[in-house]
Amino acid sequence: MKAFGCAALATVILFFATTFIVSPILSNIGYDSAASSYHLTTHALLVTLIFTVIFCTIAGARYIVEEIERIIHHKNEE
């Protein structure tokens, strides 16, 4: 249940970060018309998703490497 709460909180934080940080950056690139403003939100969320996946992959890989090193170190002590 704690993991679900953390995931929900992270989702809300990422949404607002996308709304207030990523969207203004992308709007300066060339989303001027009303039709393209609908795409701005979608593209901002996609950019945020891409960087979230990259960050989680790097963090997960570091965790896996640390666990493997811990197991190897534990086996060498025996």
C-alpha cells in the first residue's frame, strides 16, 4: 500500500512538473496555434515520460549492480 501511495504521489508531482516546467519550454519551440496547443500537453507528457524511463533505468541498473557486488562480496567472505 505504501508503494501505491508513493507511485500516486510521484505521478501527481510529475504531472505538475510537466505543466509548469516542461510545457513552457516546449511552447517556446513553436506551438503557436490553438490546434497545436492540444499537442503541447501530449508532447510535454511524452518528454517527461521519456526522461522518467531513462532515470528509472539508470537507477535500477545501479541498484542491480550494487546487489550483485554485495552477493559476490558475501560469497568471497565464506
